[in-house]
Amino acid sequence: MGRKASVINLTVDEREYLETQTRARTIQAQTVNRARILLLKADGCSINDIADKIGINRKSVMLCLKKYAEGGIENALFDAPGRGRNAEITDDEKAWIINIACQKPKDLGYSAETWTYAKLTSHINKNAEEAGYMRLSTIHKSTVHTILDEAEIKPFRIKYYCENRDPDFDSKMHNVLLVYKQLSMQFDENGQLLPWEEDKEVVHVLSYDEKPGIQAIATTSEDLLPDEKHTTISRDYEYRRLGTLSLLAGIDLQTGEAIPLVSETHNSKDYIEFLKILDNKYPKGDKIRLVLDNLKVHSSEETRKYLVTVPERFEFVFTPKHGSWLNMVEGFFSKMTKQMLRGIRVKSKAELTDRIYLYFQEVNAEPVVFHWKYNLDDIDISKEIIVDTLSLKKSS
């Protein structure tokens, strides 16, 4: 019995690539033959059978297989300039590949925003000859991957950053941290709020923000609760959208109390309504200081007109643009999303409103005082907090 012919193992991508070479019309005949040698060997053909089918001698078949064993498909298919050297891609060819990878597909006439290796390789294959790099018209995507990997280029990935567009970012951040620093001095070692000194003005400090677009979603059928056969709640994939609500909320940074206002809109009228809630809540004559972002409704003409009716009542400390992380209420919203809003289903917007208010009741039953600790050691408490009263006169 004759010895069984050895087989080389090709991946699906490698086989597809070699089959493409056998059908190409713009490459040399010897490259086509070498691609056929590898495909036939992968199918288990002997060296003699391969030589007969292609019409070449055994030595050529053995040399191709030897080059494959030494350096893979690219090494087997292509000859490098100079005897005895492995096939390689020149620096100019690599630079051309990297240059394409560093452009967006959409700028080259495609619909995609980022490359895939398959799409990038296809573009290189189609345009290499015109660019003067004939060798690259048959390059495999694994080689493209290697070239980009060595250059640490990842054209399929987007890394987000936040551009600093506020020229006063540092001063505004310092101002907010100064508020937190002075707040920290109002608590004793056990975290208890110290009593106000009689000769000092009482200032209530709140962290405020809005959470618009809270979706009221209804199920199309009742949820199935866990039982002896099911370990989780089972829910129909279909659902109905009932609309959205906006949540306006402030966290009292001295008591931990969370103060909500749920509305179907998100405008100056809603914001003024929230300010009225605070005005009615705290004793007359006390200051109410809000840490908040500089959204348009927070300083609109309508808002300013209301503030004229309650002179010296409110003070505002604005966070810098793209500095929402400085506002401690953001942590509360994140916790609320995880604990209550995620996966919530209701039968109406009214039910969603009631459940949001109920959540605030539950939180306020055991209030947690938020303390800012990061980067406070460098804050100079001798400086004065810069507040804005947003008076109507100031806007004119």
C-alpha cells in the first residue's frame, strides 16, 4: 500500500484568498500556479498528481510547498527581488497601505465610517495597480493586519475624547470644588452637620440637574414571574412607547435629601417651577445656592424675570462646559437608573410619574449625604466663591 499524501491546513480565509488568485487576470501565471499547488495540496493530492494536473515538474511543486512551510502563503506565492531572500513588502508599499488605513472609508466613496480588514484589503487590491504597487493587488488581509498591527494603527476602532471648549474651565472647576471644600468643613469627624453660627448667613447648597427623555414603555402582555421551571422574569420582546418625561432634581448636599419635579416638558417654565419648590421649602431669608450647568433655560429671560421677584434668594455656581462630572447629582442619576429605571415597564405616563416620586420617597427615608473627596486638598478656602444671581439688570 502506498503512503498517503500529506495535507496542508488552510483556514477559510486563506482558501478564499488562494481561489481569488487563481481567478485573477492581472497577475503572473506562476502565481496562479502556486496558488493552485497550495489548494490541491490542501485537498490531499500528492506531489506527482499536482504536477500532472498543473503541467509543471515535481521540483516546482516541492519548491512552492517548501516556501509555504518556511513563510506561509505570501512567501509561497511571490518572489522577492534577489536570490535567497523571502518575499517582503517594501517600506513604500507599507506607507501606502497605512495612508489608506488612516483615511475614512466615506472619504473614499464608501458608506462606512470605519474600515474592516476585509473592506480595507479589497480597496487595496482594487487600487494597487493604478497607484503603481502591482504586488499589493493580491495582498491578503492577514498581511494587511500584520502591517497595521506593527504600526499600531487600528482603523476599525473609535476612541472618544472630550475637547475642552471652555476657556474658563479651570477657574470654573476650582469654583465648584471650593463650594465642596467649604461644605466639607461644615461636618464633624463623624459626618454630622455642625450647627450654624448665629452671626453667619444660612446657605443651603444643592447639586441640581435635569434628566430629560425618560421613556414610559408598556409591555404588550404580562410578565411571567419566576417559578419552579423558570429562574428569571420572562418578558415579551414587543413593547409600546407611551412618551417621555423629564426629571428635574436637586440633592441637598447638607442633609442628603433629594428633591424631585417630574414634568412632560423641559423648559424655563419647568425650571422656574422647581425654583419655586425650593423657595417654599427653605426658610425665608436663607440663601439657596445651586451647583448646576449653564443650560440656556437656567439663564433665560423668563428665568431672570422670576429671580427679580425673589431678590437675593438664589445664588448659582456654574460647572464648566463638559464638566458635568463635577456635579454630584450625576452620581445620584446613575444610581437611580441602575436601581429603578432600568427595565421599567408601566401602563401609563402617570404610573411612571408616580413611581419616580415613590423612588424619591424611598431614598429620602434614609438619606445619604454626598461628599466630594477628590482633589480637595489643593483648594484654597481663603478664596471667595464666585456666585451668579442672574439678575434681570445684569442681562441688559
